[in-house]
Amino acid sequence: MSVEETEPPVTAFMLVKTTPEWLALSVQERVDAFTTQVLPVIKARTTGVRSRFYDTEFYSARVTDVWVWEAESHHAYRLLIDALRETPFWDRYFEVVDLLVGTENGYARTYGVEAVAAIAT
């Protein structure tokens, strides 16, 4: 299979920092807040997205977490961001420090070559 057939066209690295309000919640309150206030809005407003979440606070003071989003299309990604902005996730529980959006091995798709920068050993 080619890269284009197997990889989502849009990947976003959302660099976030927890807020004092989020940290004041207990672990169970955080889980409850996320599952009742954030996830339902995402699921209702968009399809074709998946995510992974990385804790980074023990390596970085600038950001505490990196949320990696993969979307089937730019439209799905825009709907996701719009949905997140309608929840307390955005600027209440987390400060969105930066968004890095790209396409994996875009140069390979553009020029019709193999993805030489993707390495697995």
C-alpha cells in the first residue's frame, strides 16, 4: 500500500498546558469532566478523527501535554477545533500553547517519491 492510502491526510500536534482550575480537580473529577463536558461535544460535532495523548510535564515546563490528532480531512479537523473551542477544555482547563498541523510525508506525496525520512530500525 502507498503512504497516501494508509495515512490520514491531517495530523495536528496540540501543545497544551494545564490550568490551575484543572489541577485543582481530583483525578476522578478530571476524568468525569473530560468524559461529560469534552468528549460528547467532540463526538457530536465531528467524525473521522482519532487522537493520542502524551504527558510531557516531567520533561517540559512550557507544555504539560501533547495531544496528537489525526483527521481524515481538513474539514474534519476544522470541525474538531470548533468543537473543542465550545468546551471548557479550551482556555479553561488547558491553555492551547501551540498547534502544529501538517501531513505526514507530504513531500513524498507531492513529488511521487518514497518517504525516505520515515525510518524504522
